[in-house]
Amino acid sequence: MPIQNPYNILVVMADQMTPFMLKATGGIGAETNHLSKLINSSAHFSNAYTPSPICVPARSCLMTGLYTSTTGCYDNGDPYHSFIPTFAHYLTNAGYDTALSGKMHFIGADQLHGFRRRLNTDVYPSGFIWSYPLPSDSDITEQAFDFVPQYLSENIGPGWSKELQYDEETHFRSLEYLRHAPKDKPWMLTVSYTNPHPPYKVPRRYWEMYENADIPLPNYPDNMDDTYSDFDHALRRWHGLHLRGDEIRLPENLIAMRRGFAALAHYFDDKLGEILAVLDEKGLRNNTIVIVTSDHGEMLGEKGLIQKRSLYEWSARIPLIIDVPGEDARTINTPVSLLDLPATLIDVVGQIPVLPLEGRSLLPAVYGKDLEIVPIISEYHGEGIMRPSFMVRLGDWKYHYCHGSRPQLFNLVEDPDEWNNLAGHDEYSEIEQNLNHIITGGRFDLEKIATEVWDRLPLKQVVNEAMKANETHWDYQVDQNASHQYVRT
């Protein structure tokens, strides 16, 4: 269903943005007035999920429209093949000027994956160093990386960070691009901020807006520790919660992390507002499709958990808004995936994928047509877990599968906070079997995943050591020729 006019396309991404903290999407905490205004003229997908609740795999799915188990991109130190076409390749071949400003967390030698150019380099490493080496004396799942300090009140508040510095550059480069956007061809700009990803260091004026904000805190049942699955226990070890989990549950830390997150979400919302204002200023708004989303969510103390990687709602759900000029505002409650965005973009420009995509175009829903209810799948097999793990959302039901462990089954209408595990109950056996079959029925090669996540670690370790010895990197070098900047020519 290609759009007849060659609309420009603007994709604006946040990092680790859970919709449960945004007032624009019905959440709590963050004032997001620009996002609210955009939703009032857009298609809002209120049940959108990440295909993988961690940065690099989620972004590999965003770029390719394929599951991370298809691309083999399992963790934050994994590349995906450069011969897999991305939406940027298809849009380039459709005549678009394709540019990227900000984070896309490409791993490996290909730091463009179809974009004509990047306006700045990435914020995080491009090598394999975030695939952790095999320990000599213990299972890797016993290793702990202490994320807890980022979530303690003593480390949250007004300040500055490298992440904020990066986002300021990302924002400036984006505005610069839009003010001088090509006039002889359509353009596609992806703007990807790293906030509100922790650390929760916040520009003072934003912190002052939230330092006394009354934001609801999670409710913990008395038996919460008994509800943890094997997957949860592995993540708690990986995030350092097996040693310091009680600290995370203290009210002073819960309110601090939520205030910090809300303040940085507000910061992102103001950046979005400035970008949209430039579109208006340059007369581009009526000829530009605007998409706002995130790679994954953030637990923020829900269930006593932090960070992402989890398959629970606060980690797996994302915002997704698509504004096509002239189309009516509507809310689509049918579950969808970030995996659907590449198919949508390729549909917009009328290209035909050479490889069938594993997502679907959302343009029909933007135009008001009902979407078929299909299984929405998220997967995480990487550090801390190191075995095949999946989530399936189908209608009101949500199923968690972790290889070799007891599954979890939730009815999200009756149990939106996912406390009552119905797996193993006779009255729900049919729905459990159906959802289990989606994962185990041959669609995914579970044994291959279980083997590959381990077998590639020593290979990467050799490469990491050699690159360190050679002092080589794959970082993208931005072309900034001083003689061609400003009015010097």
C-alpha cells in the first residue's frame, strides 16, 4: 500500500522509554505535552512491543524487520550481516536521502547499514566488548554487573553526563539537517537519543520540575520473591540485585529513579517539540511522516526489578506513534511490534522486499482498517540468561518461555501487573499449549540458539584481544571538513 506522494520520513527514537511513565500514552509521571499533541493527530499503537528488550538486538530488528534469532544478533556485542537489507537500503534505492543522527548501536565494521551518512558517531562501542568473556571458574550466568548504583537516590539528580552531551550533539545535527534538507529528493532522517536511559543525571531545570513530584510507586505483594521465575532470578544476579535488591525496593530510591526518568522523558519531549517546530518553520510538516518510538522499556522498580532484558510489560512495551499527514487520529489497541516498522516504511515507498519480512505493514491501521490479531513475539537470549527465552502476546494472553524452566502465563486483562502465573493450571492448558507451540513448534531453532550464544563467546574474545593489542576500532568517523562549514567557502 505505497503512499502516492513521496513524503519525507522522520523517525524519532528514545532509548529505554517505557510508555507506562508517559502521560501522553496514559502513563504516570512525565509531562509529555509535545507527544500528546502529536498523538492527537496520529495513529497511536497503544500495545506496541519490542522484539527484544535490549538495545542492539532490538535495533537489529528495527532495521531489518527480522527476528533477532533470524539475524543471529543476540546481545549487545553481536553484529548482524551487512548483506541483510535494512529499511535504509530500501529507502535509498527508492530515491531517498537517508541520514542518521544519534544512537543506533551498530556492532561491527558496517556502521551505516544502508544510511547514506551519519551526522555524528555512535555513543556506545562498536566492537564485541559487550559480549562478556567466558569465566574460567563459574557459569557466566553467575556473573554480576552492579547496575544498582544508577538507581540509588544518592546518584540521581541535577547534573551532566556524557549521554546528555551526546544527545545535545544529536539534536543540533538533526536540526541542522532539517533546516538544510534536500529539496531535489525526498529525505528520511532517523533521530535517536540515548535518554531517558540511565544514568539519571538531569539538566537542573528539568530536575527542578520533578524533584518533588508525586509519582506512584510499585506495589509489592508479601510473597513477591516467591513469584520470580528462573529467568527473573538470572536477571537479578546479572543486574546485581541478588546482593543489593533490598536497596532498590526502598521508597527513597524508587521515587528518585522515577523522578529522574520522568525528568529525562520531559527533556526528550522538549527535543521532539523543537524538531517538530523546525518542520513547521520550514513548511515541511504537511509533507513529512513522523514516527516516534523507542527500542525497549525499563522496569523502574516494578516487581523489584531494574533495567531492561525482562519480558514483563514495563520492559517489553514501547511507545509507537505514526503521523501520516491528512490521516485522522486513532488509537489502535491491537498488539503490534517494533518489528513491523521496517515493513511499514518499505510499504510507504513502494519497494518490494527481496526477503520476506517477519513484521507487517501498519499502514492499513493508520488508514483506519482493522489489524489481524497475530502472535507478537519478543525474545532475549543474551547475557545473564544465555538460553532461548521468548514472550508471546496473543489477544489478552501473554506467555513467557525460558528453555528448561517452568513457563509463565498471564491474562493481561484480569492481571495487568503479571502476578498470577496460570501456567500448569488445567483450565488454561489449551491456551498454554497453543502459545507454547508458537515457540517450540519449529518456527525457532531453539537448539541452535542455545548452542550459538555460548560457542561464539570465545571467538569474540580472540577478536577483542587482537583489536585491543592493535588499537583498532570500527567507529564511524564523521566527515567534518572545516573549509566547507558555515560561510567559509
